[in-house]
Amino acid sequence: MSKTASQPPGPNKLRRTIGPLLWILGLALPLVSSPAWITVGGIFAIYAIVALSQDIVLGRAGMYDMGHAVYFGIGAYITAILAPTFNWPILATIPVAIVVAALLGAVLSAPIVKLRGDYLLVVTIGFNAIFVLAMKNNLFGLTGGPDGIFGIGGPSVFGHAFDSQSDLFYLNWVALALVLWVMRNLDRSALGRTFRYLKYDELAATTLGVNAHRYKVAAFALAAGVAGLAGSLFAMQLSAVSPGSFQFADSVTLFAIVLVGGQASVPGVLLGTAMMFVVPQIFTDLAQYRYLAFGFAMIVIMVLRPQGIWPARRGGQ
């Protein structure tokens, strides 16, 4: 036996093996779990996608975005408006949700990415407040006001209607796999490396010819597009959307998930999402205190382990 063949797999190989294996095991959830847990699994996949999109801006490009729920909401409302109101096939609304959210992310971020730290954070808080106010006031007579929009159905593929929680779980789980593939390739791409350069030393990056403004806007647009995908899935999962699902508190939660789990770390973000949305389902009697418990966890982790529970390794994933 050769020396190479006898060597144990390294950390990178184990990581590449364990991730897909856990995803495949997750596919078996509808076969072994109750309907309630299938719903939890589907919602976990949706929030994992939108948390990963937050990580593109915060963890990888190093910018503070405290209004990320806006793009999540845009995706949800695009699907909720086009499908029941204009009778679009609901699957056809997904690319529209992604593109519109990405364009809005680019337009909103273009004039503000030059701001630093808390200044950028405050501006993005304002975006979130304006979005919720617009939805509550029934923008263009399409958003349903404070009650939102109801009656959003699931997709139909080759005559099979995705109208059960199990069907929607598989749809969300496949979408999560697609986003994980995008994140993996982003880390290895020139675009991902440029985001990291800007995060750790913007001055050096610009000295080398990097157009910081353009790449920062690209980070916002990419993250917004991914969040738009999650929003579209969210509308299908709940069959309804309302302004209450995209409040400032939801943006704070996404921000905290990335900080607690670990910036620029896919396993860390998934772990943080599970802590926020899955663990409370295990301790259902204490679920109402999840924001309190998560707040304490955030304080403790920021003091003892400021890089997060599962931080990215130096140089990326």
C-alpha cells in the first residue's frame, strides 16, 4: 500500500465529506419525523439561506447591514403579489424575486457603501423602517396593508402540486444545497477573495487597483439576491406574507446569527441558525424566551469568543 493511500483524510477532506453527508441525512427528515418537525426543518432551511446571505455582506465583505430583512421581504412580497394577484406560475416568481431584490440591493447600497461602521449601520436601519412602513400602507394597492397577503399556494411541477409540508421541505432543502454550493464557490473565486481583501485591508486593496465601491455594491447585490430567494420560499412555506415578518428585530436576529455562529463560516452560520430556530422547538416551554437566551449567548460569546462559535479558518473556509 502506498504512503498516500495509507494516510488518514485531512481536515479539508473530512469537511467536504461531512457537509454533503449531513445534507443527505437531512433529506430523510420527512420519513422519520412528525409534521411539526418537518415544518421546523423547512423553516430552518429558509432562515439558513437568508443568514448565509447576511454573511456575504457582514462576514465576507466586512460591512454592517442592519436592514437585511428588507431584501428577504422583497422576495416574499414579489412572490405574494405576482402569484395570486397576477396569476403568475409561482416558480416563475422566484427568478423575479432574486433579480428585483439584487437590483434593489445595488441601488440602495450604491450611495452608502462609502460610509463606515456605525454610520452604515444606522442608514440600513432606516431602510428597514421605510420598507415596513411602505408595506403597512398598502404600497400601490398591492401589499395588503398591515394584514399582508394570504392565499399563496405552493408550486406545481409536472402535475405534482407541492402542497404539503414534506414537499415544501424538499424544495427548501434543495434550495439550501444550491446556496451552499454558491457560497463554496464564492470562497474559492476571485470575487470572494476580493471581498476578503476589502474587509481586512481596504487601503491596500485599493492601492492594488481594486475598485472598492464597485465590489462593495456587488456584495450587497449578491446578498440581496440570495435573500430574495429565501423570501420567495418563505411566502410559499407560510402561504402568507405580512410586514410583521420583516421588522428591524428580524434584521437584528440575522446579524446576531452571523456574529454568534462565526463570520465567513458556513458551518458557523448554520449552527447559529439552528440555535435560533431549532433549539427553541426542543425546549418549547421556554421558546418565548429565545430572544432573551440568544441575547445572553451573544454577550457571552462576544466576550469569551469574539470570532464566534465556529469561526472561519484563516484565509477562508
